[in-house]
Amino acid sequence: MKRYSGNPIVERTDIPEIEPHLVDVTSVFNPGAIKVNDTYYLMLRVQNRGRQTFNVMAKSKDGINFDISNKIINFAGIEKIEEKIYHCYDPRITRINDTFYIMFAMDMEKICRLGLAQTKDFEQFEFLGIVSEKDNRNGVLFPEKIGGKFMRFDRPNKVALVDGPVTGSEIHLSESADLLNWEAVAKVAEGNHNYWDELIGAGPPPVKTKKGWLLVYHGIAMHYQPIYQAGVMLLDLENPAKIIARGKLNILEPRELYETVGQVPNVIFPTGLTVDNYNEYGFAKMDSKVHIYYGAADTSIGLAISTIEELIEKCFK
């Protein structure tokens, strides 16, 4: 991956003041991303000085310089949930037909669950429901059905850190007939003890290529202090639980000051990915440019650039 020379591309000072919640905000990070025709969209996670989380849209013609909305996203219908919701964050955006689905984490009382919303225009958003019963994070939808079912990767939270939260060390595949009720299919991948990806989770939604489903994921090295990095794996088109290749090396690690110093040091957390060119059958072209948008030290947003071909090659390294 090649960092954009003007990183970070979005910082807290870029967020317009949206009273009363977003004034002199603390951070902006972990965006969902998608490219529609010639427009790039980011859904930003913005945190205020009370450590409350809000989501704000941004759009761009070049994928670098973003115009940020001056209104907070309202997921219409979420107010019907009787349980207290503390935060909705880390959105991932997937297009299925003419609808854009947003899957995000929901912090509730002593548990994190997955929420799902949809939009047609990135102006009005409808909350569809809570789509995980147990503690779960890093849910990413596939852009099409496989075997007649909707599919997603997710990360059940089963690992209790010492003096820390419950987290996960495995990526799982789940399926659904209606996008609301999900069943686990298989464990896809697990962390590699004592290496760069001891704890793992899916990053942006998977990309369909002729070689397989390309997944960028995050890995956390835990043997000294947590270091969040990005890696890649390639999965079978018809059975995404089957790994074709998984890179042994990370493709991006914290090195720059904005990645090593911030609200949470040493973090690269990929959540958004755009592909410039697909063929007529929906496969990403091998020479297509790829933009990966990532949270840097939970404080700002960085951009790294590659191609589909380069990322697939890294799966086999």
C-alpha cells in the first residue's frame, strides 16, 4: 500500500460545527466508504469531547478532497429499540442492487451487537434492525447473494482481555435469507499467536475478483502493546469459508506520526474500500485503482492506494 502524501485526508478540524453535539470535536476515524459512478462517499465516525459518537456523511469527486455534511445522520426507526444504545460506529457500506446497506457496531449494556440500515441516496437512512443476538463486531456484507443467501463476515467477541474489553480472534461467515435473521456457517480464519495478526476482524466489505473474494482485514499484535495493522486474504468465490491464500505479512502498519500518536496509539484500522473499475460481470478489474480508507490512531483518517492485482499478489506472499 502507498500512503497518500497529503495524509491525513480528514482531521477533526475539518468537521463543521453542528450544534449542540459536534463543536470542536475530538476525533474522526473508521469511515465506511463506497464509490458510486464518479462520486466517492465516506460515512465518518465522529467523536465529541464527551466521547459521544455520531455519524456524518462526506463526498468527493477525487476520493481525496471531501466535502463534509453539516448534519448528523439519523437512522430513522432506531428510536424504537427499547434497550439503551450508547454508540453506533465503525460503519461498513455495501451496495446490493440499487440499495446501499450500512452495517455498524452498536454498544449496548455490556454487549456489542450489529445494526443494519439502508439508504438510496445517502440523505435519508432507515434503520432495519439489530442483526446479531450475541456479542459481535466487524460485520461486513457481501455485495451479492451466494447460493441464494445473503452473506457476511463477522467477528464474535469471545476473548476477554486482561483489564480490557471482550474482543475476538476469529472471522466467521454467516448467512441470511432476509438480511435480518442470521445463522453462523463456518469459522473462516483465526489469529496467529505471537505474530502481527493475533486478533483479527474483517475490514471493508469483500471485493469480487476473478481470482476470488478479496478481503482486507485488520490484525492486532498483542505481545508487547496493541499494534493495529492491515492484511489481505483471498477466498473462494462459491464458498467464502475456504481460504485460497492469506498474506503472512501486513500490507500497512503504523509508521507515520498520525498513525502512532493519537487517541489510541499505533492504530491502522481499515474500514472503507473503493474500486475504480469493474467489468460487465461485476468483477473488479485487475488493474483497477483501490482506495483504502482507515482510522489512524483513532484520531484521523488516512488513505492508502493500491491496485486489485497488487493486493491479490500480497495474499500469496
